[in-house]
Amino acid sequence: MKAAITKSAFLIAVIAEIMRIKRLATKKEIANLNFSRFQHWHSSNCIYGQMTGECSSPRARRIMPKTFEDIVGDWCSGAGGSHKYGFERQKFEKGKTFTALEKYLYMCPKTTHKHIIDFLKGKEKKLVIK
């Protein structure tokens, strides 16, 4: 399956989205982020879900609208989305299902999930996305 975006352009979109969250989310919303409860595949325990109560809430949509199609693969199969789906297996057409960050969280390890949450909370000063 061929991606419609380069990996570097995708990573730039991920970084831009994280910076947008830092700009638009309130201190209270950022304070709601909790890595120990974080589940990137769960609608109320994902980044936007933890901040706003539900990733499809009107507030979550104001912070960042959905921009890409579904994650490729059997990601809802009881494993809690623990499988990693590489960049080359993804579809990147415009849609309304996932943001760049949400897609990225399916492709990166849990240590990166923690790094992103810590960066949003101000515990990490430098954002490293690869």
C-alpha cells in the first residue's frame, strides 16, 4: 500500500499537531493527561479523550479536527491496539477519522507516548519525534 504523503511531511504534521495542542488546550485540559491511564486506541483515554472526556467531543474537535482515514490493520482485536503499524502500511487520504498524531501513536512505542504526554505537560522541554 502506497502512502500519499512522505514520512517527513507526516512527522511535520504530527509535530504541528502537538504544538497546536500546547497552544489551544487549557491548563486544566493538559493537567487531565495521565500516562498511567493512557490508551491511544480508546476514545476517552487517548490524548483528546483524556483532555476533553471524549475524542469526538465538540471541544476535542475545536482543538484539532480529524484529518486522515482509518488506521490500517486489525487494531481493535482485544490486544488494546498494542500492534505497531508502520508508516508504509498506512493510508493517508483526507477523511474525518484520525489526526496525524493519533495515527502516529499507533506506529510508535509506549516510551514515545510518555514523551509526548510529558512534553505537553511541560515535564519535557524538547520534543523528539522520529
